[in-house]
Amino acid sequence: MFKIKYFTLFSITLLLIGCSGSDNDNLSTIEATVTSSNDNPAYDEVYTISWQSNASQCYATSVTGSWLGELESSGSQDFVAKREGIANYGVQCRTSINFVNASTDVTVSKEFVDYFDYLDVDSFDLGSLSLSASSQALVLDTTIADFNSDFRLDLVMLLEVITSSDTSDSIYYFLTFYGQDVSTITEDNPYNFVDLNQNNCVADEFIRADYNDDGILDIMSISKSGNESSNRRGICFFLGSEDGLVLQDESYLTNETNIDLSNVNIGSHVAYDVNANFKPDILLFGNGGSTDLPFYIIPSDEGPFVLLPPPLNTLNPFTRDQGCLEGLTFICNWIDAEYNFKNSVITPTNDDGTLDIINSVSTSDGVSYVLYDTRIVDDEAYFDWSISTNDFLKTSISSGDGIALKMVAADGNIDGYTDLFVFEKSFSSPLYKLSIYEKISTDEENAAYELSSINNGDFPEEFSFGSGLKFTKDFLLFDFDASGYADIFLPYTELPFSADNLASDKHFIAFEKSVITNEDETITQEWITQDVSDLIGLDPNSINNSWIDFDGDGDIDVILITPESSDNGLSINYNFKISLNNSLF
């Protein structure tokens, strides 16, 4: 019985196979074509992809991910040229088990300015902050990271509101804009930013790091005012979590030193791995109060703690006066010179394999860039503050009084060596200057390289603006056009806002890094300066801008602050709005 059943099933199978083969022999050839109305469209130009097939079913395919899904057997579809490079458009068509493939490529070329496309883009209100018309608002700092582990970038903005001539009366807002799907924002479902501070902390700057070693970035805020920090907290920690940033109480920072952290005045800082655990520690430079000398904040899984470097760890109390009295003569010199740290950067200035510190400082004799590149002999982890090189960099401000607003170590001339970008502000005039100090060869035979002491990076222009306009201290060093080379973007802010100010044209100055290989295989490099203010479509009434990839599509969106006076003129609403960049990578 079993053998009979098996034979019957096998016979049916053979019959089916035979019928199938007969049908295939009678099928006509399957064909498909794909064409583009323009194989090389300009940016923002509309082009049409057309396809045609005699098959019964077709699907869109693409090796670049440009086009997917089920299609009619013949048709056309319009596209807008946005992403630079090659976009592939293909079809796979079938009838029964017969398939045919066809595709075409479209190459989109973009100019540098095309990567800043805010013309006719989607904008979303993120909320507003109502302040007295007599007050002044200042954006002191912003920081961007994923603070709640949802794989979206978040932005935290530090805002100081000055309500009187007494700066101790200032109110500090730590406004947090958590990244989210902006398409869900409606009048019934508004976007609500969060104020993390609730007036507990005073601050001038954010320092981002993983302070509790849990894999999520956190924020430390620091103050440059000893007077303000004696009344409120001058060092605060906000830990990242799945619920967002959370302010920690004062006991969170473990302090077993003689530093009184109730009176802090932090001039500058650098991230530096002092304990060789391959994680950044924070070196803070004090300018007064009980934090008048360098000290460390060390992250750990038990929470951050304070560390004093030798020989300062022997001082009690921890001040410049005490250090001078105990025979540390370099501290006596700091006191005599009214030595104040303004900005710092850690970078290799030579080829000795170690990192050095450059401090932008103000003294009773003027300003200086001071190099510290010597370590304590008995403990190479710590810098020897008694050995320094004054005027290591020559200020490039024409008046000779430039102080660094920001210094960034990066390879500016694409030669494999770390250069230094410096953005300076004059003390005596409304003058700002961007400079590059490139690392150059000092010994051709041994190929030794040292950081140049003068601006040698092809930024001769100086930018001077009226007193009502000033650059933000921040600038963006980023590969905007996906060329493989970092570009520079210098936005500025018009805060503090005055209702009497006339709306001005916004200046968004960009420096495109151009690298061209010539016919003789030599390479030409230059920075192309562009004022893109009138080209990118941002609100000219905005007074501050923060740059962030809010929707995660690879281009830079912008959060603008736009003021609006109340009907009675007694208050000003500072409206936060995000404009999504439509350029697309």
C-alpha cells in the first residue's frame, strides 16, 4: 500500500514539472528599460525617472537606497535633486518565474552654499520664554549630544537673564530641547523644552563628559564668578539617563581636598587623561576664590571626585596667596602679573609624543598665549606649572590685544599634523579674527614639526562689526559638503536684545576647504570665504542660533531665537523655532 501511494505522488510531480516547462517555452522575452530626463541635474532641479516593461509585476530597486517599493509595469516619477553624488534607480520585473532587471544612474552636483538650504523649509515652534522688557538675555553656551539614549541628538542651552546692574541677581536657565519627531508637533501636542536648573546653579559654560562611567554623556556646569557661586552652586552635574538629564545634589561630587567649592571662579578647562585609564579627566584652571589654581575633576563609576596635582596638593588652603607663602615662586609671579586664565587647549605642539597645554591669559601687562609643555620629573602625568613659554603664539588681532574665545586642535592643511584654529576677540575694539597656526617642518632632514607661532593658515581677513553685533564664542568645524575635508562656519548672535534695535541682515560666514589635485599631481589648498546670509533663507529677525541635526538625516538644522514684544511693551517673548535643513546628505 505504501509503495502505491508513493508511486502515484511521484507521477503527479513529474506531470507538474512537465507542464511547467511547456508553459515557459511559450513565453515571450521579458524586457524592461529605465531612463532619466536629466542624468546630471543641478541642485534643487526636478528630474523624471521613467520605466517601461512588458512584465506583469515590477519593483523599484536601488544599490544606493534611493528607490524602493512596488511599481506599475510602466510609469514615471518626479524627483528633486538634493543629495550629492550618484543615485541609482532600478527596476526588477517578472512574469511567472522569469525576471529582468534594468537601472540608470543620476549624478547630482552641489555647491557649498547648497548645504545650507533653509528656503521654504519646514519650521516648528519649540516654545517660548517670556521675560521683562527691561532685562537682558545672553546665550552663554550650548552643548549637543544624546543625553537620553534614544539615538537622537539633544541640545542644552545656557541662558543668563540679567535683571539689574547687580550680576548676582541674574537668573540662569538650562533649557533642554530633547530630539524628537518634529512631525508630531501640533497646537494640541506642542513641543515643550525643559528647564533643568530651577535657579539652583550659576554657570558660564558646559563641560560634557561621562562623569559616572555608565556610557551616557553627562554635563558639568562651571561658573567664572566667585561672588555668584558663594550664594548658589558654581559646579553642578546633570546626569544623562533614559529619562533625560537630572540635576544631582551638592554631595554628588566627592571632595576630600582642601578646596572650598562654595566659592569657585573657573577661567578655563581642558580634557586630559591624567590617570591613564583611556577616559578623559577635566583639568580646571581657577581664577579666584578658593579655586585659584589648577585642579582636576576625575570621573568614575562611583561618581566624580576632586584631585589636586602635585605640588599644589600640599597647600592649605588651596589659594595663590598660600602657594606664594609656601615658596612656589611661579605662583608669586601669577599674583604679581594678575594672571587670569581665559581659554585653554591641549594639543601636541611638537613631535615629542606628549600633549601640551596652551593657555590664553590676561595679565597686568596685556594678553599672552602661554605654553606649558614640561612635566614634573618624578610624575610625568602632571604638568610642571613653574616652566612656561610666554607669548608662544603671536596674537593676530591688529591692535595686539587679542584673547581667545575658542581654540580647536585639528588638521587644517591636510598634512597629517595637528594644527590650531584660534578665534580671537579684541579687548579694545569690536574686532574678531579667525586664525590658523599650522604645524610646519623645522628640520627637513629629520622631518621634525612644530606649531608655528604666527598665523600662517591663509586667513588674512579681519571682521569688524559694530557694538550691537558680536560673534558667539563658538564656531563649527565640520565637513558640511561631505568632501572629506572640514569646513568652518562662523555664526554670530545679536544678544542681548533691545527692542530699539533695527532688524539687521544676518551674517553667516562660511569657510569652505578646497583641495584640488592639479595636472602635475601637485595639490592646491585654499579657504574660500563666503557670506551666505542672503542665500540660506534664515529669519533675519532672529538674534541667536544653535546648530544641530535635529531630525537625524545627516544635515545641520538650526534652532533660532526670535524676540517678540508684548502688546503693552512690558515683556518680550523669546520664541524658539527649529528650521529643518532641506539640503540632505
